Amino acid sequence: MLAEYAGVLVILVVGVVVACAMLGIHLLLGPRRKFAGKHEPFECGESQIVSPRRRYAVKFYMVAILFVVFDVEAIFFYPWGAIFQDLGWFGFMTMFIFTIPLAIGLIYEWMKGGLEW
Amino acid sequence: MLPMNHVIALSAILFTIGVLGVATRRNLIVILMSIELMLNAVNLAFVGFNRIWSQVDGAAAIDGQIFVLMVIAVAASEVAVGLGILLAMFRNRDSVNVEEVNLLKW
Amino acid sequence: MPIEPIIKILFIFSVMVMGLAPIITWIERKQSAVMQDRIGANRADLNGITILGLLHPAADVIKLMTKEDMVPDGANRVMHMLSPLIAAVPAIMAFAVIPFGGVYVFGDTTLNLVGADINWGLLYIFVLGSIAAYGNVIAGWSSNNNWSMLGGLRASAQMISYEVTMGLTIVGVFMVFQTLRLTDMALAQDSSFRLLGFLDLYLGLDWGWIDWIRVPAWGIVYQPLGFLMFLTAVMAENKRPPFDIPEGESEIIAGYHLEYSGMRFGLFFMSEFIEIILIAALTTTIFLGGWAVPLLSTDTIINGISSVMGAGFATGLCILIHFVTFLLKVIFMIWVQMLIRWSLPRFRYDQVMSLCWKILLPLSIANIFVTGVVLLWVKG
Amino acid sequence: MTTETILFYIFGGLAVVSALGMVLNTRNTVASALSLVVTMVSLGAIYLLLEAYLVAAFQIMVYGGAIVVLFLFVVMLLNLSTDEFPPGRQRLIKSAFVIAGVAILVQILIALGRDPLLAAQPGAVPEGYGGYRQVGISLYTDYVLLVEMASLLLLAAIVGALILAKRKID
């Protein structure tokens, strides 16, 4: 059973080794000249006025909520799509009914302004 | 072939870690993450037991994995609503410490 | 450890990642130069030999390697180091399931030209995509910089939004080909059908030339809308112009990789280019017939050549033809992406988000159900 | 030991260590969330070893890729980077919790070691076990009602989350 996934393991190893090697060579070759001010976070020539560790708009959270819900919807679609022709009209109606509440949810969010930026 | 008792033992260990997280931590986010961990431990047990009973009366049985899919759907809804509650709580109390939420109404 | 997957993986890795990725930085420069009526990259030279500017990728690598490795004050050092790896490694790993050739029979052995022939190959790519989203958000968070943080949040919001759409736009293809395995999808497209076949099937017109007007049975023929939506979604997922809001230079300087220098930045940069190749390879495999030569199926090619040369040689030549076809299609799709990138101005953030949630998502669900009705109607 | 067993112990160990890292890390909640990602991905790998392919993919996509992203967003948006263990008397009570929990766990583990059913090796799986075809057929014939219920649950989640979070935070 593992034979199919041997390729995945190999490419995981290859990818990690190559990426780490790139970072490693860079660490060896790059110069190291530190002085005060150089390592300050870049802020268009100013010193940092506010810390980035602060609160941000909640809209990002709304997008993430929608994403989680629709990602779960999508995982129900994948196996359904791949066996669709075996399921026939019954499967079609199943998924149609499955989609209706989610469509209502999307429309509700749309109407409430959850999709506006 | 995997040692099945170790799979189930791993599930038990993860579940215990989740329980201890819920019991000891005060940050609501970490508590929710521990709940996710507990759900995952149960999922592991479902998949493991499904692997043991992969055939019932000669027919392939997949019910454990179906349950895992359902748990995934439940966990997604739980997280969405739970974090919504967390945001509401943060707005009102300016904290996500569960011990400061001791009023039924504010 | 079997030796066969190692060879196949190393082959596709060296061709697609190590070979093509530096070259497309050159393609991009030349393409932009052509479109802006300039000459383009031609300065890097060895003793006056420039080879059309092809030395620029090498110069880039040398430059990135010899820059100082900077970590800003107040940054989280471990995560600052880790996030370029999280962005680059999944992009590389996705090539394991891309078939770069079909299934060939040599006597009693079969050769399947794909690194890992996974049953759920397409989902494997989605899985890697969902992991890759962490690279940007961690980069933004760990840099201790306002612009980086905003860029990281924008990047992850955009990536997760388009991940859902990307998944749903492709369900129509699953429904047509009835598989999640990329090898099977490519094999299913290694054929053609009669464009006017309905004339003699339904109308009983028995004209001889109907057989000659053939169309390759590619995904793009079955799912033209799906192809357009998928291309849009994956290009937005890759965060390149016109969807480069997370790194919009004019607004948030460079976004999440603002505080990255040298090869750490290079890995982000490289992962974007690897993803261009991945998008090209993926759309080729799913929609453009993969390695299949248009209108010439594998059997036709092998039978045609083996009547002259012998079966073993014919199969070998067929492998070569298929691989070259695949590579040409991939380069064509890379060129299409470059064309889009240099033609369109950047969208606003709200436009990108409404394109995803208000247009692509409803359209892709409608596409799924229309495909379903048509499929069931045709199958009776 | 076969390769699969070795991989199982590697990923199982990774899962336990990162789960502990999530629970014990009080200084940095972002790191906690990222530890949780490692747990989820290791569990996905273990599902693969248990030949539950589709579930493994969905585990990493939804848990690793979606749910933890949501956690990470909330941690970052609210800047909840620190937390501390409770002081004083409560610490005593919670230590009792920990000891009781570990004691029960040890009991369970001992019981598991003696279980004859789990000690026996499971047989080979039937053809197509855990693939999308088998799971899909089962899901869309025997468990159709469950699928429809899941969709209603997700609708409830969207509406609930929107109502709870719709007011602006700052």
C-alpha cells in the first residue's frame, strides 16, 4: 500500500533538502555587517509608530468563517462529483437539496453585508 | 500492518491532552483548540476501529469514516460559532479569559 | 525503497522545478519587454556572450545567495526562518502527481510516467495548497512590521477564499471524467470525438465526411466555463498580478515578504514561479489533454511507428513525443499567464473578494448543476 | 518493524509532542495554533497509514487548512498572544485535574494492552477501501440524510457566526 506513496515521500525529502540547502548556502555566503538601525522594521524611513501587534478589522474573520463552511461543503462535493454518473438523478437531487441551505447562507451573508469590504 | 492497540492508545493520549488543556488553560482560544484536539482523537479512534472491522459479513464497511466526515462538519460549525462567541465576549469584556465570564447577563 | 519512483521524481523535479523555474523568470522579462516595446534582459554576459539574456537567471541566483541574511528586530526568528520553507516545499511537492507521460507497455512491464500515482491526486494538490497558505500569514506575522502583517492577512484571506472556488470550479471535470486521479484524466483525454456525430446518430444523415471532423476529447471542450473559472481561481491563488494585492507595491510596499532578504526572499519568489509552472501543468493535465497529441491517440502513434521501426522503439519514441507535447503545452500555458499578468492592471481588494464570493462561487455551483443535468440527459 | 510501523511511530510521536506543545505553550498563542497544525497533519498521515485515504485528505484540508486558519486569524486579529496558568488555589485544583486525568489515561492504556481484539492483527482491507468511490457510494446512498443534516448545520453556523460577530470590534 505504501508503494504508491513512495514518490510523495521522495519529493518531500527532495523539496525539504533543496530548500534548506538554499537557505544554508545563503547563510554561508552572505555578509554579516550589523549596525544600529539596519535591523529596525522597515517603515518608509520612520521608526515604527505603532506596533503591528494590535487589532485588525473583523472582516478577515468573516471571510475565514465563510471559508470554513464552504470548504466543508466542497469536501462533500468532491466524492460526489467523482461518482456522479453512478448515482444518477438520485445523487443529483441529493446534492441539489444539500446546496439550498448553503445558498441561503451565502445570500444571507451577502444581504447582511458580510461580503462587503 | 500497524499495531492496532497503539493506534487506539495514541487516540487516548491525545484525548487526555485535550481534556487537560480544557481543564487547565484559561484562554478561551486555547480551550477551543483543545476541544478540536479531543474531536481529532475521537476521529482517530473511529478510523482505527474502522480499519479493524473493515469487512462485516464479507461486505466492505466504511461507517467509521463516514462518521469522521460528519465530525469534521460538526467541528467546522462548532469553531465558527465558538469563535463568534469569543469575538462577542472580547467585545464586551476586553478579554478572552474564561474566568472573567461569570455573569449570565451584562 | 523501490528505485523507480526515485528516478521519476528526480526527473520531473529537475525538469519542472530546477530547469523551468529559472527559465520562466527570463520568459517573464522578455515577455514584458516585448509587450512594452523594449529589448529586455540582455546585459548579463560572460566575455560578451549574452545568449539572449539567458544568463540573467544565473545572475539572480548569485545575487540572492550573496545578500546579507536579515532578521528585523522584534521578529520571531524561528518562524521567520520557517515560513519560506512552508511556502516553497508544498509547491515543489505538488509535482509528484502530475503525469508527464501516459502508461506504456514494454513486453511484460508497464511504465507509468507519474511520480506517485495516487488515487486522489487532485485532492493531494488541494491539500498542499491549503498548507501553503500558512507560509504567507506566518511570514507576515513573524516580521514585526505593519505592512508585512497587513500583507500576510490579505494574502491568507485571498488564498483561502480562492481555495474554495478553485475546488468547486473543478467538480464539473470530476463529473465528466468520473475520477480524481490525474493519470486517468489524462488517459481519458487521449482520444477524440466527432464534432457533428449527432447528425447521423439522431438525424440519420449518413454522410461520409462527418467522421472526419473530429475534436480532441479534452476537458476544455467539456468544461469551457470551468476552464476559465479555474484559471482565474488558481491565478488569484498564486497572488500574482493582476491579483497581487497582498504584495501591492503602491499600497503596502511589498506585503508579507517585505522583511525578507537574500535566499529567504528567494524562496518566496521561487515558490511563486514554481506555482506558475504547477498551474500550467495542472491546467494542461486537466483541461488541455495532458501529454496527449491532438487527434492522434497513443495507439495510433505506436502502431504507425512500429510498422516501420519495431514495437520497442516505437514505444520509446512515443514517450518522447508525449513528453515534448506536454512540455510545449505547459510552456504555452505559462505564456498565457504571462500575457494576462502584463495586460491587466491590479484589481482593488474588494474587487478581488467580490469576484471570488459573488461571481465565481455562484457560477461554479451553477456550472456543477448544469453539467449534471446535461450529463444525465445525454446518458439517458 | 515494517516501514509503515516506523512511520506510524514517527507521526504518532510528532502528534503527541505538538499536542503537548499546544497545551503547554502559554507565551505565544500563534505558536500554539501552529503546533495544532502539526498535530492535524500528522494525524492525516496516520489516516493514510490506516488506509483511509479520503478521510486523510479531508483531515488535512479542513482541520489543517481551514479550522486552524480560523483560529490563527482570531489570534492575530485580536492580538491574543499571551496567557498564563492560573494562580494560587486554583492551581491546586487544576493540578488535581491533571493527576486524575493522567491516572485514568494509565488505566486505559493498561486495559488496551490486555485487549485480545486489538492485539490481533487486522486482515487485509477489501478492494477500494477508504477511496473516494467507496466512501462516496456509502455517503450518498446509506447516509444521505446525514449529508442533508450537515448542510443545515452549516447554514446554522453561517447565520450564528454572522450574528455574533457582525458588530465592529474597534
